[in-house]
Amino acid sequence: MEGLREFLEFVREKHLAKDNLPGILVIAIGCRIRRADRVLSEGSNWRVLAELLRQIRWDRHQVTELGQEVKDLPPKDRTKFWYVSISKADLTSVAARENAVRLANQLAEYGFQIEVGRGK
């Protein structure tokens, strides 16, 4: 989980998160993420990812990139908020996969190796 946290914080720190939430979720859930000589993540399940997004206080208003409205999601429990949002997102769509590939190419410039389609 720490490797995935490192990945998410890096994406946010480098301002790559805006307009890339579908791709970020596809990568976090279904891809192997490597940096230098170590594996950061082999993929995550929704529950772990939702908890991590809560812990690092990911901007909840980004759910609009998934075609969702903040007001339609659980307001008080942030883990449940993210879990429901992930479950409603169409992460198997061509657009989400293209977003993931585009983001993976951007992250390659920073030394990340992301194998889109690998992992859980």
C-alpha cells in the first residue's frame, strides 16, 4: 500500500491528477507500477484504493471526471464515498484505458514503468 501511496502522491504533487482520474484508477487497480528497481504496486482492490484516497485526502470533486456528482455519493464516510465512486466508474471503457495509457506515457518521463493491463 505504501508504494501505491507514493504513486498517488507523486501524481498529485506533479499536477498530473487533473483530468486523469479515470486513468489513475485504471492504473492503481489493474497495473504493475515500477520505479527504478522496485515494484510499487501489482494492482489494488477497490477497498484498499478507497481507503488510501481517503487517507491522503484526494480531492473529492474530481469524481465529476467520472461522470458523477459529489452530492450523489455518501457524504460522511470518505472511504465509502470513494468505494462507491470507483464502483460506479466505467473503468473498462476505451476512454478510461486511453487515459491510463496517456498518463503512463507522461509518467515514463519521471522514471515510472506502468504495465497497463497487468496486475489484479
